[in-house]
Amino acid sequence: NGYFMPTRPFFQNAGTVMWYAVVGSLWNSMGIGLSLYAICQIQPFGVQDINLQENLLFATIISAVDPVAVLNVFQDISVNEQLYIVIFGEGLFNDAVIVVSVCVRVCV
């Protein structure tokens, strides 16, 4: 699908795409990781041995959302091209941001 994507609308919306991919992915993984860490600190669950770094790493891995189903629905209902391009581009860059985040968190 990347070969057939119109490049002009993609580059016109590159800022929006990168905003969603970078800030959205980091915000999502931090929110999930901190929430999991808070839940792990509750005594009745008995998982106090899981530290913050492990929670953040797990959250980074599961926060990589792949929008394939959304893009198929968008294609079926002929949604606005700009919205399709933004979601498609976010899906492309989202995976790259998550890979870099995992590498940074593992190396630190």
C-alpha cells in the first residue's frame, strides 16, 4: 500500500502524522506503563517485584497499535483522503517510534 500512496498529501500532512506517531506513541506507552506500575504496587495483587522499567518496557511493546482494520474500513466507506493519509502515515511511523523506544529502554 505504501507504493500506491499519494505522496503530495502525505508530505503536506507530515507534521500531523509525526505528531500522532511520536507524541501519541510516547504518551500512550508512558500512560500504560505508569498505570501498570501503580497497579503492581497494590499489596493484594502480589506483584510488587515488577519494577518501573519492566512496566514501561511492556507498555511500549503493547502500545504499538496497527491500524490495518481501520484503514480497511476507511477504504470501504471512501473516507476523506486527508484522514486516510494521516492514519496511514501514523501507522507507518508508529512502529519505528516503538522500536526506538524499546531499544532506548532496554539499553538504559
